[in-house]
Amino acid sequence: MPSDADPTARFDGREDDYDRFRPGYPLGIIRLLQSKCLLFPGARVADIGSGTGILSAMLIEAGAFVYGVEPNACMRGRAETRFHGATSFESVPNRAEATGLPDRSVDLITAAQSFHWFDLVGSRREFGRILRPGGAVILIWNNRLDDEGTFNIAYSRMLKYNGVDDSRGGSDGEQNKKIDSFFEGVYEYHEFGNDQSLDLASLKGRLRSSSYCPRPDSTTFGKLMDAVDSVFAEHQQNGSVLLRYRTEVYLGSLH
């Protein structure tokens, strides 16, 4: 089985569930970027930690050419299948700190569900190198709400009861300090509502897609899936539950 100690390998074997069961991103993000003339037909975008291409697909739909920079071969392979034959996507098997892209080659850098894995100093230096003058960086997270919505509250309690650490690689305060340092305190913050309706199989797939979920060969995996069965049965309505997210967006320049 993959070693979850290596950040670039934590999603090995999770790519199918990630592609099928992760929520998308609100169209408001695309409109925000368009309103600021950062996303336009022909824009060059580096999607860092692009995974299976969920955000990349939205950027391409908006007319951009996307470099999907993803170090995990399994996740990257899924994106390459998604965009097979597309002329507006280039798969790049590199890390945030060393993308291999030319100097001043992109108008926009995006990082959705990935910035918390980056080395702060190295990625900031690299992003400053590849960004064109006037370009920007946008950091995006779909954050599940722990304390809003009856099902969300019950689901979060279930995870904690089963010893699951679902933090973003640190406390919210630590992440905010990292973001503030990255942008040197100058950035815009935006948030959007983003709900996901899931049946039982989809809810389990959503959990399996997470880096914090135990692997199927773990002694705790079966117990956790049984707990998902219970919390779903208690809260489902017409065979589904509503998982609520707040999509958080941080937008700024490095120049």
C-alpha cells in the first residue's frame, strides 16, 4: 500500500473516489476571476496540485490554457484521461516548488485543495518566477462546515469519535498564518456556499477520497465505514444527505 507519510503519495489509490465524489467549485470563483481580468480566453493558467482536473476543467471551459502541475502519478493520470486529446491542457509532473514552467509564462496560478501541502518559501519563490506582471495567485478550499447543519454536525462528531484527524495539515490559525505570510498580508478573501447531496455509496466514496481516511487494509477502516452507515441511516431523507461546505478563496499578487 502507498506510504501516507509522503505527501505526494497520500492520494495513491484514492484517485477514482476523488474524481467521482469530491465536490466541484462554485461558478462564482470563475466570475470573480473574470471580473478582475485574470481569467479570459487564451489566459495561461498554472493549476498547482491539479489532482484529477476538477478545477482545471472549469478553467478550460472559461477559455484558458491550463498547465496541470501534479506530482502524484495516479491523480495526474486521471486528469490525463479526462483531457485526452485536448489542446488546452498540458500535464506537468512536477511539484509546486519546482514547476519547470518558463519564467513569466502564466497569467494566473490556482491551487485548489492543495496549498497546505506546499513548502511556503519554495512555492512563493517559484510562483513569483513563473507569474507574468499583473498576474495573481488564488488559493481555494472547499471546507466542510463542522458546526452548521444537522448532518454536518453529526458527521463531524462521528469522525472525531472514530479518531479521524480531518484538519488541513494544521489548525485553522496555523493555516491562516501561512496564507498571510505567503501574500505578505495583502490579499482578498471571498467565500461561497457549496452543498453536496450524497447517497450512502457517494458519502463513503467522499470519505475514502480524503487523505485522512484509513486505508481499506487498516484495522480501523471497517469500523469507520460502519459508523458512516449509522450516521447516514439516522439523517438521510429520501436516500440522501446534504453535506454543506464553505468555499474559501484567497486572491492576491506576489509582485
